[in-house]
Amino acid sequence: MTIDGWRRISTPASTIGPWLPEGALGTSLAEGLVRVESALATAVGSEHPFVREAAGHLMAAGGKRFRPMLALLAAQLGDPLAPEVTQAAVVCELTHLATLYHDDVMDEAAVRRGAPSANSRWTNSIAILTGDLLFARASDLLADLGPDAVRIQARTFERLVTGQIRETVGAQPGDDPVVHYLEVLADKTGSLVATSARFGAGFAGVDQALVTELTLFGEEVGVAFQLSDDLLDIVSQGGASGKSPGTDLREGIATLPVLFVTAGDDPAEARLRELVAGPVTDDAEHAEALALLRSSASLARANDVLGDYADRARARLDAVPAGDVRDALSALCDYVVTRTS
């Protein structure tokens, strides 16, 4: 698939993302992201130098700003200059950043976004406390957006934590591991992306029925985005995805292609099934498993699931008025399928 009319911008992805459209819409989104970046810098500030450094560590390391970008794009269907839109976009990004600090502790990650993770640079305790600090800053901003926004965020946060708990304990006896995996993605990623779209549209004054459809769009495209992340860990070459290829294999994390391999009985995947039965730490076996996985029917099947989620998200756009915003949201569905980083 192609992303007609879209371009990669020379400005770092940490400030605008690679799927910014051309023309007036692209200019408006870029200006909105400047406001978001400025507000984020303020939100991670502190009078204490070490606190300021730790809180700003992951923000400074970059990122696609996918969630605030979606909030700003949804707001284009109403009043994108409403000050609450920027504030809500910052709340969503702060929440996302806070979860990354905690995720890195749980995963014992050494690197995040090409830089040392907070837990490896300092300690697990500092990383956890910094994540807590960012949650507190997000809550402080949220309080100005009213009780409904606080409730939506609380329920989103509940889903984020529920997803993390379910991922940590794994599928239970009798559960379908694939269904469990997709439900975890919906909670851990889809929920906050959905809230980003909901906040952006809602605070821009968009009609409630359309806000509902955009929220559902956000959930579907959020799951697709995380699926594409998991697949990039397999198919990326030379660390183009920002991390060493096959990291999940080394750590024994069963993403969708591996779940399809282990649940299947395809004789062509017998050796692969043997290799991915646990963490693949031996370098030779890791290279073999990665090569087999890249050419497997299970990877193709997982790509089909990714495409299905993107198509489901795109179908939600029937409710969006024809024009640049709908075209941009549709291009985002293409991007999550075709992205290489």
C-alpha cells in the first residue's frame, strides 16, 4: 500500500512523526505539535536538577508522539485551537511516557529509543518513581479538564494496568493464547490511543456520535500499531526499528507469529516450533529462528491480522466527513501496515 500525498519530513520524528500530511492540514498539525512539545517540556520540569533530568529523560530521547498527533488530528474536525486540546494531548503523552518507565523495569530493558533506559542509567527505584511523577503531572493537568475527563482517564489507566497484569501472568488454562494476546494489546496500547482520539475530538467540540466513532477508530488503529511494532522486531534489518532484531525471541516473549507457530502443526515449521519453545539465547539458534520466522506462514498470517485491524479502523472513517482529515486518518491506517521504524 502507498501513502499518497504524504511525506517524511526532515524534522525529527520525535516532534512530528513520519506521517504528517502536506498543505494546510500538515502545517496546522505541526504547529499543534510545537505547542504540545512546549507544554511537555514544562510538564517534566522541576526545580530539582536530578528530578528534572530523570523526568525529561525519555521525552528527550524522542518518540513518534503518535498519541498527541492523533488527538490533534481528531481535533481538526472541530476547533483545533481550543486550549484543552493541547492539554489533553499532553496528558496522553505523559501517561504513555510514564508507562514506559515502568515497562522498562518490568522488562529489565537496557535501552529505550536508542538511549540507556532510566533503570539502567540510574536504578529501578528511580525509574519507578519517575514514572509515578509523570502520572502525577498528568493528573494535575487532567484536573483542569473536568470530572468527565478524569473519569475517562481513570478507566483508561485501569485498562493499561489490567493489560500489564494479564501480560505478566500470561494466558490461563483454557484461554486461547491468541485471543489473550490481542486483548492485552487492546488494553495496553489500544485504550490510550482511543482516549487520545476521544480527547482530541471531544475538547474540539466535535459531535458526540462522531467522537464515539473516532474513539473506536483509535482502539483499532492502536492495536494495529502495536502489532506492527511486534512484527518489526522480526522483519527489521540492522536495527532499523530502533532495537536489535529478534529481541522478543531472545527474551522469550511470544508475539503473534510465535503464537501461531506454537499453536500449529505445520511440518514446515517443526524446527521453528522447537526453537521458539523458550527464550532463544544462543546466537546461532537465534539467527536460525529469525530466518525461519521471516519466511514462515505464521508471519504471513500475523501480517494478515495486522491488515484486518487496519481495515477495521479504516471502516470507522465512514462516519468522518470527506476531506483532508479523513484522508489523513486513512493514510494512518496504511502507515501502521507499511511502517519500517
